[in-house]
Amino acid sequence: MSTATLPSATLPSDALAQRLADSGLRSTPQREVIYDVLLKKRDHPTADEVFARVKSELPTVSLATVYNCLETLVSCQLVRAVNFERGPTRYCPNLSPHAHFHDEQSGQTHDIELPPALLKKVHAVLPRGYDATSVEIIFRGKATRSSEQRAASSQPTRS
Amino acid sequence: MSTATLPSATLPSDALAQRLADSGLRSTPQREVIYDVLLKKRDHPTADEVFARVKSELPTVSLATVYNCLETLVSCQLVRAVNFERGPTRYCPNLSPHAHFHDEQSGQTHDIELPPALLKKVHAVLPRGYDATSVEIIFRGKATRSSEQRAASSQPTRS
DNA sequence: ATCATAGTTTGGAATGGTTCTAAATAGCAC
DNA sequence: GTGCTATTTAGAACCATTCCAAACTATGAT
């Protein structure tokens, strides 16, 4: 029903409901809110951070549910899980091929767009016999101008 | 002193003693055995696996020591720590720039040599303001011919 | 050699992120 | 509505890792 056959991949909730349905899963308030939270602030939050953000909307949500839902979203291909070193897993709703830059000063994570051509070259280093389904590229270092400054251009002193 | 000014970077124990000394650290039996264990079987073992291998030589070693020593080796730049997803950290004495291929069938990890030219291209995707000190490239997929077959039929493991 | 001192190792306790479990709840098909 | 299955929940369990305080070891000064 509703928007019918439109390829409405841009409407968060619909996209979610769609993808869930495709996997034979239900759309639930928890899943929707968690996905919205990821879309709203794309700062690669941890499960704990998502938990905190979701609680204001869904006060009785449990941490287990947050883990469950995030895992569900990952398995539906709506969200990517990223791991840095030993730190907690972070979640990111950016689906286009991208690398991650981990700023060691601020702890922040930035998406770095990856041109298809480069991706292809990267894959090309694999010898025969290696069949990769995915690549993860993680930079570590410092961002001399953080993405906030970049975006807002007038940030007061970072802690 | 002793072997004097020879750049004997190829002799495991000496290289170790040297690097440790450079950092003002002592060469200990535990550190030597642990480093040897990493050099002997380059299958990216976890701390637990290293622990098991070291025990046969140094039966009273403790797991904490294994963690300590591995961390020491990493900080001396003799060993690289690699993380896959949420799994335990794995250790690798291959210092040349390389990516990792994580075989999801066997759970094995293979080193993939990275040509400097590619590395440069990868770094080049970083916008101004991003200053990376390291890149980690991790492939995931299946290796149709395992590294054993590969190694048995060609290259010995040592660089 | 002897002692002091700093570097190391050790076992066990503690931590932190994540997963598991069993029971409660909610949504859909009939 | 009734029954069935998916989902959520709270809390326990888990596992890799780190922390801690005590025992040990090497080295340098005497």
C-alpha cells in the first residue's frame, strides 16, 4: 500500500520498512527510531551512544535491543559497522563506498569518499585466488581542521 | 657494542635486542621467545595462540606477560597488531607495507603486498586537512586456494 | 661481591563491549 | 479473539584485554 512501486529509497522510514520486509523482518518502533537516530547524527556512534539517543524517544528500550536492531540494520545493508582497533563498534548509515579516517586527537571518525576507479585499483592488488566481497580502508592520523569546523566554520574551542 | 655497527636487521634476536635497546628497554627471555614465535609461524596468531606456543618453551609465562610483550614489540615497530571486526587482536611480524585478506571460510589471514604506487594513490583520496599517519586495508572474502597450497607450491614465508 | 634501584613478570581481579538466555510482549494470520 | 512467531527485555554470562600489587631480575654504584 501507500507509496506503492515508487523506488523511494530516499525516504528513511519507507526504505527501512522496505528493506526489512525484503528480509522477511518486521518494521518495529525500535528499529525505526534507531535507524532515524543514525541518520540524524552521522557521527559514527557506538551502540552505547545510540542507546542514549534512543532512550529519549523510547525510554524503555534496552541495550540488548539496540544491539539487536543495529545488527539487523547491518544485515539488511542499511548500515555499516566499523571497527577501530579495539574500540567499540561504530555504526554508519552511509552506504556509498567510502573509507574512514580516524582522528586520533578528537576520536572522531570521518567518511572519505572513494572514487570507483581507486576501489578498482585497490582490488587489483589481490593475487589470483583471492576473491574479496568487501574492502575496508581505515586511515589514522589527525585532521588539522575537523569536520565540524569544516561544516560550521565558526566552532568555539573544542574540549 | 658486541656485533658493532653492522646493520644486522635480518638476525631476529639481534634485531630485537637492538630495537629494545633503542627504546631503553631490556631484552628478556619472554620478549625473545615471543618474537621468535611470531617469526616462526606467520599465521597472525592471537595473544592466546602466542601464549600457547610460548608455553612449551617457557612453561611459566603468564598471559599478562604475553600481552605486555606483544604490546612492547608493537611499540618498537617490530610487530603489527591487526584487528578484524570484533575478533581478538592478531599479531604480524611483517613490516613491509601490506594489506590483509581475511578468509571468511577458514578464518585465516593473508598478507597482501601493497605496491608503493598504490599506497600513494590511496593516500591521495584524503582531502586537504587530513593528515594520515597510517592506513589499514582489509579485504574480506574467500581465498579459493588457501595459503598453505600457495606456500607449499612456491614462496617460503620469509620475505 | 653486595645492595639499591628500576625494569619485568606474574596471577588474579577487574573492566568493558558484546552476546546469550529465558521470559514477557506485540503483531499478524486465520 | 486465538494461536503462532517475531521481537523486546533485563540480567547473566562471556571473552579479550587491562589493571594491580607483589615477587623477581638485571644492572650500576659502592
